[in-house]
Amino acid sequence: MAWSRYQLGLAALMLLTGSINTLAAKWADNFSAPGCDGTEEHKFQHPFLQAAGMFLGEFSCLPVFYLLLLRDRRRADRDRDRDPAPAPSRPFNALLFLPPALCDMAGTSIMYVALNMTSASSFQMLRGSLIIFTGLLSVAFLGRRLEWSHWAGIVLTILGLALVGMADLRGNPGGAGHGLADVITGDLLILLAQAIVSIQMVLEEKFIFSHDVHPLRAVGTEGLFGFSILALLLVPLSFIPAGRLSGNPRSVLEDPADAWCQIRRDPLILAALLGNIGSISFFNFAGISVTRELSATTRTVLDSLRTLLVWALSLALRWERFHALQIPGFALLLAGAALYNGLHRALRSAGNTGNAGGSGSDSQEREALLGGDGDGGNIQG
């Protein structure tokens, strides 16, 4: 069945904004500008400030949810037989969002620290390790039985990650300014962040989606918690020594004053930050809409294409160097994600039910993702 113009637009929006999200964050990291009090020019390395901006983007999903709710209620007033789709089916405690928001805050902050140390493509590819941690945790804490395709997807993902890691070790594709030790540290931090994000996803499935909370509301409320807490933490973070993990003149975990001075001296940094904030909001909205209009498998494929686009643009912009091992590494990561997320079942179902419609499979995929099998609206970041 051919896609409508609206569906094509949603897919393009998801692919574009997802790529912009990673590239804008890396673009900001690549800027150099003087800091406060006439300090010498240095890289814009403010991961916790960028993470706060990302949560601000997630928070913007909350007013979108209420606008959609208002729209559907107005439609329901005109048609009494139609129920308002975004409304939750039963009351819930908003504090349920706090534990996953804390995980999201920790994971996102670590990923932004790692992005300062490694390439955008390695950052995007290594995020595929989320499949491994989520699968294992779902077995341990949710009692889920993984099928052969899940295990095969995990194994292929591990092999793909190994090749991406070897590419970093041999070719150091992180580009200028990234030493081998920094690249290795960054890659390990990305893996640590994915382990934390997998805890977030398990918590979302166990506590949030069991209450039938609309995904936009879940993302927006987590963004509210994350932004509020991280904004308060920026004060103590500006006094904690960070050593080599720091990129500011005071060598602390975060220096908001230094970031503000650099933004004033080079307004393009602000453009990169706004691109990151705006893209995460549109990416979450487009991702959820793609799941509803098409399928969870389509969303998975588009997310994999986002990795390819980030990789290609990073090479074109000369932010990193090409290494041949990245090709089979990416191919294995793509195959692992496809198997784990059931692309083979979707293709088989489409072949078997071509003339019969095949809508049941798509419906099941949408329900699976909204029930917690999807990415829950992350950066993913």
C-alpha cells in the first residue's frame, strides 16, 4: 500500500529532525570562542547545559499534547460517537515520571559528555547497544520471553559494536582534536549511557505505559522533571572539579557563565543549541506519529537511516575520517535492529496478506511500541 503525502512528510520530518538533533549538538561542540574575563579561545564543551536544553525540547511536547487533546475534544463535540484519542484511560500519579526522568537525565548528560570525545557517527552507531541492555533487563525485571529473533538481533548488535569499536581503535575516526584515549573514553561512556537509558525504558514500560499514558504526555512530563532538576544542578556542577572530562577553563563539570560568554561572542553557538532543542521536539512528535500512521517497524528503519545520514554528513563536513570497518559494523547494527524489532515478521506478513489488507500486523506493532517496546521518545537523543 502506497504512503500518502502526509505519511511521507512524517517520515521525512522524523529522518530530518533526528539527524539535525545529533548534528546540531556536534556542531555546537566544534565551536571555539573566548570565555569570560578575556580567557583564551576554547571549545564549547558544556554537556550538562546542552542536556538541559534537550529536556526543554522534550518539555515542549507537553503543550503539543494538550493542543491535540483540545482538538480531539472539539471534534468529539461535533461527533458524539468519536472519543478523544489522547486522553488517558484512568488517573495516574505524575511522580511516576520521576524515576525514568532521572535515568533520562543521567543518560543524556553522559552522552553529551561522550559526544565531546568521539565522532557523531560513532555516537549514533554505539547507541544501538540499547537493544542489548533493554532486552536483557526486560527478561530480568519484566519476565519477558525473548524470541530467537531478539537473541539474534542482540548477537548481531554486539558484533556490529565490536567492529565500530575496532574502527575507532585503528583509524580514530573522531577527527581532529580527538585523541585515542578520548575516543575510547567517549565510546565507553556512550555504552554506559545506553545501560542507564535501558533502565529508563523498563521503568516506563512497567509503571507509565501500564497506566495508558499518551507518549507525548510521557515525553513532555519527563522533560519537565529533567529540565527542572538539571537547571538546579547547574549551580553545584559549576563547583565540582572534573579534570580531563572538563573542557572549560575552570576545569569543573559545568560552567554556565563561561557558556553564556561564549554564546555572546559567537551567536552561531546559540543557533546550534536552538537547533538541538527544536529538533528533539519535532523528532518526538514525528516518531510517535509515524508509529500511529505506519508502524513501529517503519520507525525503527527510519531511525537506522538517521544513523546513515549522520555518518554521511559528518564525513562530508570533514568532522571525522572514514574507516572501512564502519561499513560492516553499521550493516550488522542495522540487521540487529531489524531482527530485534521484527522487520522480518512485518515483511512476511505483508507478503502473506498483500491482498487482504494486512492492517492487523501494523496495529499490533503500534500497540507494542506504545506499550513500551519503542524508544519512549529519547534523544536519543
